[in-house]
Amino acid sequence: MIVHCLFEQSGTFKNAFKKYGIEAYDYDIQNEFNETDYVTDLFKEIEGGYQGEPSLFDKISPDDLIFAFFPCVRFEDQIMLHFRCQCNTQRNWSEEQKLEYTIKMQEELTELYLLISKMTIVCLRKGLHMIIENPYSAQHYLKQYWCIQPKLIDKDRTKNGDSMKKPTQFFFINCEPKNNFIFESLDYVEAVRFKKLKGNENVSRKTARSMIHPQYADRFIRQYILDEEIWRGK
């Protein structure tokens, strides 16, 4: 099995898999952590694969696993405030400004919705195993409007070793989550408030808010993805 981590540039899950002898690679258009193995426009790859054109999906075997950390910025709850133009920066906008802005937002939302759906269709057509990660909340766009249901919802990631509670949903395509038990204590991880996260000279704020702690990644793949004999024999 080879693991293809799409939209991951941090190497967090990639390196968690490699720890157990699993070949893994990161694919993203950015390389802020110097961990991206293949710097590529994944949106173009998805479109190509959906249209039946040559794409990276042709190089992925049904024995492999795709782990897609699909961009969520237009799916989250906060986007509703932007659509209603109720953010502080929008208070003094004219009605025309607000409408022009929401047209742009709707176009971006539609584009992402089409892309995640096309990516899933490509995997269904080719029989590829894929896990999609995205935030989980009452108003999350995929929860409200997508026909695919998550197989796993983690409502508090800190209970499995992450620094943020940030509820997260995982969609399993052509595969099922395992239910392995991990009887070991967690290392202490300082809690981080999601809303106060900021970027720095190396990492953007957007990237910082999408980060997952390595401890969480390690436990997740052992609990839900790998067979026990693989990681217990390590």
C-alpha cells in the first residue's frame, strides 16, 4: 500500500504512515514546510481525472489509499456570516458591494463543491480507496447539502491527542474505518484556541488553522486505518 496525502504539505500524516513502514507522499500546490513531495495543482488533476484525461489518479492503485485534506474554507459555519455580510468589515458596505461580494463567494463555494464531488466520482469509477477530512459542525456545507455521509465524526480531537478540540468528520470512500483499541496514555499537548491561531513568516494563518498534531495523526491511523499487526509489530 502507498498512501497519497492530497492537500497536505505539513507531512504530519505522511510521516505517521512512514513510521510504520508505509510508503507515503504529500501532494499540494504549496510547500511551506518543505514536506511536499509533489508540488502540483490538485484542482487541475481532479478536473482531468473527471474528464477522463491523464491525471495523478491514473498512477494510484486500488491497493493504495488516498487521504484528502480537502480545502474547507468555503464550507465552514463562518462562511454564512460572510454571505449575510454581517462581519465587522462589511458593515458600511453598500447593497451593491454586498451583492457583488456574495456572487464571488457563491462562485468559490460552487467550485469547491463540484471539485470534492468530482474527486469522489473519480475514486468511485476507479475503485480507489479514499478518506476525506473536513471540519464538522451543524451548519457545515457538506453536512447540510452533500449526499455522502461521514463514516466517522470526532467531536473532540483533544481526547485523542490533538491540541485543538475542532470537531472533524471523515468520509470513507470504497473502504471502512477499523475499530482498533489503543491502550496507552496520551502525551500532554498544550491546548490551542482555534480562533486565536495566527500565522508567521513561514506559515500562513490559513495553514496554521488546518494543522493536526502528530500524536493525533499517529493514533488515528492506528485506530482506524492500519491493521493491528502492522503497528503492534513495530
